[in-house]
Amino acid sequence: MLNNIGLPGLLLIAVVVLVLFGRGKISSLMGEVGKGITAFKKGVSDGSKELEEDVAQTAKDVTPEADKDKA
């Protein structure tokens, strides 16, 4: 069903959405989508940094468990 939309159909849908919601509402919605994408990318980046730091900390701590108990 969606294979037969084509460019004229997409343009018609875009015009209908623009008429229904108005330029200002769509503009603000796209701004919020952009902020959401930015926040998602920042979260993924922070998560990967945290994992790398955890792996680095684990790699630094090579003291055997028996020696840790004595210290």
C-alpha cells in the first residue's frame, strides 16, 4: 500500500499537514525533535564514556582478591 504513494502523494500529505497545523507549530515541533535527538546522542556518548572508564578502572586494579583483604 505504501509503495504506491510516490512524490506527488508525499507533497500532498505535506501540504495537508502544513494547512492543519500551521508553520509555527511544525517549526516548534521540529525544534523539539532536534533537541531530543541531541539529548539522545549526548546520553549515548556519556554512557559509552562511563563504560570505558569502568573498563579502564578494572584494568588498573590487578590486585588479587587475597591481597585486597590483607590491606
